[in-house]
Amino acid sequence: MSGDARKKTGPSYPPLYTPFKLASGWLVPKLRDSRLSSNAVTVAWVILLVVASVALAAGRQVLAGSLVLVAILFDCVDGDLARSRNRPSVSGTLLEQLAHWIGNMSLIAGAGAALLLAHPQAGNVALVSALTVVQAVYIAVVRQIRPDAANILEHPRLRRTFRRVVRVLWLLSPIELPIMAVLIAFGTSAGVLRTLVIVLTLSGSLIFVPHFLLIRAVDRRKWTQPAEATPTPERTGAATPRLLEVDWWVPGTPHLPGEVRALLGGQPVAAGTPFVSTARQELDRTLPALFRTTGRVLPLACPEELALEAVVGALGRLGDRFLIAGGRSAVRRWRRVVERLGMKIAVSEAVFGAGLNSTTLAERLAQGPPPRFILLAMADPADGTLTDLPAVLRVLQDVPTTVIADATLSFCADDLRMDEWGVDVAMSSSASGVMAPPGLSLIALGPRALAALEKVAPARLGGYLDLRAHLGNRPPTPPSAALLGLQLSVSLIQDSGLDSHIAQRRASAERFRRRCAEQADLTPIADLRSASCTAFVLPGDVRLSQLQANLFTLSRVVVGHGRTPGGMTTLNVGHSGRRGAHDMDQAAAALADALRMSRDAVSA
């Protein structure tokens, strides 16, 4: 995302958090290597808010305000500290939600106690009780907000009202800060607390009523849709394919989350609807963060080969030198595309199972003038290797070239930091670790690539593959189902945190390999392994066709296969997407059982 675009979208947190986020950014690096846990920080700021409520009850508003400011700082530190250690967690989120509830209720209790201690009349007791109930209801209403309610098509005026109210509340977050500012400025008199009751009541109503009506409109739409008859073999006259029952463990076929599969099974949405436009705008804002770039990410409805053609057509010229570096299957795949584009091709092929070597690449670059493009394959499904991209890119620091990273397989499964590592362009697809429906290629353009696009006259004018058309104000819209599925998948990754998501994929992959070694005596080929796939050499006493048949019969599992340079058969297993520990254990057990059955069949 360019600097101008970033200014338009703004930060991802409310503006009142800005000074606290800046302070947290200075403090977290100093705490990253300490033994202080993020959960301990959460408990600390809860205690500070409780103490602030006691100070408030004692009439010490300034002290209470100071404690609230420190608590909000700690609120920023706990999440930033967890993310800096790649340890964001659901348990931490649960603890923080409880902490916010306790903190908010404590401040209201402190304000009520201050009023009752000064004026213990019956009317004030009723006022404090009402304030406590209203605050509790307000918190419950805010916690139940569904973000997708702002995109529901029914009741456009109601939808606009809901968006505006949510926007105002977002600007006033954290709510402890404006509440404390009011109490410090005007005190804890009955009139002030009565005003708080009215404001919280109106705010909760303005959130709940449109939110409830919009969600109910979706319910009514579901109730009024006619039930569709399920086709049967007797009705169609032929057997109905049942591909959905297959458990695909093939590289490049990620396991989609249940939420995405449910979305694909619903009623299609027309491409021109505001719902799809909103999803596209949201992706323009969120996708660059997954590539860790300040540039732009363009979703194109085309195969990855055409995506590379679009990049080279926008930035290159006929006859430019093009170096392809990576594993055997990646080099062969991309070589066919580059040859078609009329480039002068050089190749640096990695040793099978060892990955791309930075020394070998440096020697290859020393053999001639620097190439216009260097394409680096991050992961190779043939052997399951992961390229040590930071080490390789250090070799290219002083080389005047455009670096293209092929993250087709490993995006959101293995770490990719475009701006930090010096990647100009990254290519991936929706059928990667991002866990989205297939059909979209993702082209991430870093700042240098965006600047080059403005200087280089296009080799190809117009057409869908002209990247300038996708950077304009009215870009072509990909198929709505694929776009909405991608938007939902990206939001799921953001909810868990990108670092946490990648760490989970890495842990799941290592668990699968460990179980395969223990139960099936299979050792991965690669030394440095991608979290997106694993390759094993098939034991010589097992026939591939027999193993595949047994796998499918036992558990409906399908895996890929290939060959080593020496002619040995390999099993290529893809395990990106929403795969948990239970899935990994089941797949490894199924593979071990299938191998055992295959050996028994051979010996019989």
C-alpha cells in the first residue's frame, strides 16, 4: 500500500489509542526477551483499574485518571508483547475480554460509591443501580456486534445508521478514557451519573436495535428461501459425483475453514453489489499486511502463470535477462512461462532435498551481467523444501534487479516479509495457506515495483493482464464467490494474528512429520522444510497404486506423488489450511495403515 493509500485508510486502531500505541512500540522491544508474560500484564492493568475505582470512590479523581492512563498503556502492551513473541492466543483474548468487563464495571462502581458516600439518599441508590445495569448491558451489546452486519443488503438506511454508530463508538474507544475524562471534569454528582445513564442507554439502543433488525432480516431471508431438492442418481439417471467426500492432502489444495465452505454453499452474490465492493475495499486494506508490505496486492482471476506474464509485461521488455532460482519442479514450471514471453533465461536449480543455496546463486550471478528479473521459489512441492529467503536475498542486496518471490504454495504457511527482506514482487494464489477458494492469483507489488510501474511504459496496452488497470479507481472485479471467500479467509487469519497462524501451521506440519516417522517410518526428504507440504520417498517394497487405493478405501485420503532425480517414487503431501493436531494424527495413522496393508498385499 502506498503512503497516500495508508493515510486514507488510517491506522487499524482507534485514534485515542495512538499515544499509548506509540509508547507500547517503544516499551515492547525492551520487554520481549524478559520473563514477563503478556497475561501477567493483562492482570496488572485490571488491578490498576480496580485501584482506580477505589481512588474514584475516595474522591481522588486525578489519581484515578492517572491509573486509568497507565492501565490503557498496559492494555496495548499485553497484545503487542504477545505478537512480538509470535505467541498471540485465544486464552489471552479470553482473559482480556474478562479484564475489560471487570475494569469498566469497576470504574462505574467507583463513581457510584463516591456519590453514595457523599449523599446516601434512596434516590441515589436507585440511580447507581440503574447505572450499573445499563453499563453491564452496554458492554454485552458491544461484545455481541457482528462486523458482517454492516454489509447486509436489506434496510439500506438502517445499515448506514448502524455503520455510523459503530464508527462513533470506535472513535471513542477505549470507553474507559472518555468516561474518566467526564468524571474528572464534572465530578461524581447525581447529575453527571444521570447523564451517563442516558448516554449509555441511547448508545446501547442505537447499536442493538439496528444490529438486531439487520441480523433478523438475514434470518427471514433464510426462512423464506424454498428448500432445494437434492438430486439423486434415480432422478438424474447417472451416478452423482461425490468429490466433496474426498480428503485432499495434495500440495496446492488447502483445507478450507468451515466458515468459507459454508459461504460457498450459499446463494451466489452478483459482482456489482455493494457487498462485493465492500469486500474488495476491505481486501485492498488487509491483504498487504499478510505480505508484510506497504505496497498493493492485486487479486486477478487467472492462473499463476498468467500472473507472472502480467508482472513481466508491466515491468519488463522483450529480451530482458531472467534468472529462475529454486527447486526442480518450480524451475521447470516457470521456465515454460518465461520462454513464451521471449526472455533470455538463466537457471539456478537447487539440489533435490537441499533447497536453494545462496553461495551457488552468487556464483551463478557472477557468470554474467545482472538479470532484469530474478524469480525465487519459496517452496517446492517435489521435495518439500523451503528456501531460506532472507539468506538468499542478502546475496542480492547490491544487485540491480527486480526480485520476484514465488509464494504460490507457501503464502501464509511460511513467513514472507516483503519490505523487510527486499522482495519487490510476490506472487501467490487463493489456493495457498491463506485458505481461500481457488481461482484467484495474488500479485503483491512492493514500493519499488509500484514506483517502477509509473516510470516504465507498458509493453502491453490495455487488457485484463495490464496491472495498471487493476491499480486504478475502477479495477476489474474477480468472481464474487472467490472474492468473498478470500475476504472471509483473510479476516479469519487476522482474528488469530498472522504470526500465530504461521506458528500454528509450522507446529501442525512438524506434528504430522513426527507422527509419520513414529508410525510409518517415513523421513521427510527436505532438510529445511516448508509448513505447506512434505515429501517422502516411497519405500521400495510398496507399490504406489496399491498404497493410493488403500488410503482412499481406509479414509478417503488422496496424496500427490512424483519422482526423485534418481527415479525413486515420492509421496507429496500438502497440509496447509485449517488442519489441526487431530487432522494431522489421523492422516499419519491412515498413511501408516495404508503402508501396512500394501506390504501385506505384496507379501501375500
